[in-house]
Amino acid sequence: MHNDNPDTWQHSHTFGQDLKRPGELRTVIVIVITGAMMIVEIVAGILFGSMALLADGLHMASHAGALSINAFAYVYARRHARDARFSFGTGKVNTLGGFSGALLLALFSLLMVWESVHRLFSPVDIIFNHAIFVACLGFIVNGICVFILGGDGHRGHGRSPEHHSHHGHRHDHNLRSAYLHVLADALTSVLAIFALIAGKYLAFVWMDPLMGVVGAVLVARWSVGLLCVTSGVLLDQQGPDEIRKIITESIENDHDSKVVDLHVWSIGPNIYAVILAVVAHEPESPEGYRARIPKDLGLDHIAIEVRQCPP
């Protein structure tokens, strides 16, 4: 049946970004908890003379800032999801937030190294009992945050069946990033406790600034990894090899059709757009080729060009 109504062939480009993600509220809760503990550790580190404690507080500050950017990205992406100025929706707003957070992490790591090295050559008196108490409190708070974010960060609850990948690609990577943030905070708290105990009972005062350096290295390593991942998305790096392989094999399963051009890139957290060109001696329609591609790969925008081989 012929249909001349152009609206029939139009579709939304929100790609689910207009929906509130399950990790948004949990991220806000963790921001409040982390921010409060951050202030306590920074003030305690200054008052009690502990560089490890101060480094842990700055570490939490960097993560609180990154989490705040992620929370803002959640809200901004949702509120502007239907803005026609965004060709493929607002999914990359979350990636841009992660990239900005990674830059903040790198700056904080440099600050931590600078202050730690200074303390190595110019040690200060540490009030160990108070510092150890605050460090243990920070570890408990970080453990609570890990518990809050841990579930959805790994399982991706609250999404409809079509939004779960055949190979587990549909997790909320923003929430996963937040989970790794607080997990790193917990590890840094452990380093601070270890350094303070060594300083109190073994007189290894140098352990405190040394653990500050170790904490800075952890922050820097995490920031570099996040910069690599987010910059690849922002620069439209090709999508996962596994997804591209599945697409190619699905199209070429008739031994006549051949994929001669394939572009897969991220337009949101594990949401991909696809442009591909197919040549065949007896080609099918674009809809026929589209039907061959599995529906659970997270491909929310597929454009197919079909060409016929010369006789």
C-alpha cells in the first residue's frame, strides 16, 4: 500500500536519552556523601599534618567533581534530548562530561604529587590518632558509596529488553565510571590508613607522603584511561570490533552480498549508529539487509546503501 505521508518515514533521534537513567539518583546521593567526607578529610589532613589523609581528601574532591559533571550530563542530556540541533541526540554529552572529569583528575594528581614531594623534604608533625580515625571513617564512607553504585554499575537494571546487548554492551558506562571512582577512593583510603599506622608504630613518617604519591599515580592512571576512552568516542572512533564482525557476517551470509564500506560509531552510552554499503549480483532491498542484523547490538540508527555488481 502506497503512503505519501512523510511523517510515516520519520523517526525520533532521542535514542532513549529523554528517559531518566537508574544511575542518576544514585550518583547524586554518592556526590552528597563524598562531598561531605571530602571536606572532613581535607580539613583533618591540614589540621593533623597528614599528607596521605590530605591526598585522600583531594582524591575524593576530584571524584566529587567528576561525579558532579556526570550528574549534570545526565540532566542536560535528558532535557535536551529532543533538541533538533543535536543530529544524533545528546548521548555524547555524557562522554563529554567524562572527558572533562578526566582532565580534572589529571590536574588533581599533579597537585597531589607536588605537595607529597614537598612533604618528603619538609616533613611536618602528624597527629596520628586523629588522622587514623578520620582515614578509617573515610574508608567506611567509600565502602557505602561502592555498595550504592555497585549493583547498577555491573548489571544495568531498569532498561527494557531491547536495550540490553547480546554480549553485555548495554551497561550504563556513566554509572560504571562513578563506581570505579568510589572504588579508587576506597583503595586510596586504605593506603592512607596503612601509611598512618606505619608512621605511628614503626616511625616511618616518610610513608605518609609516599602514599600521597602512590595515590596520585592511581588518580593519574585512571584519568589517562578515561581520556583515551572518551576521546575515542568524541572523535567518532570505530565501534567495537565484535559488533562490526557480527554486522558483516549477518549481511554476507548469502555468499552473494559483500559489505564494502562499514562505519559504526557511538552516539551515546553503548548506543551506536551504522552506515554501510553493500554490493551484490542480486541485491535485496535495504530493509531486507536491515532485517538480517541482530536487534540486540545497540544499533539505534542504521543507514544502508545497496549497489548492484555489473553483469
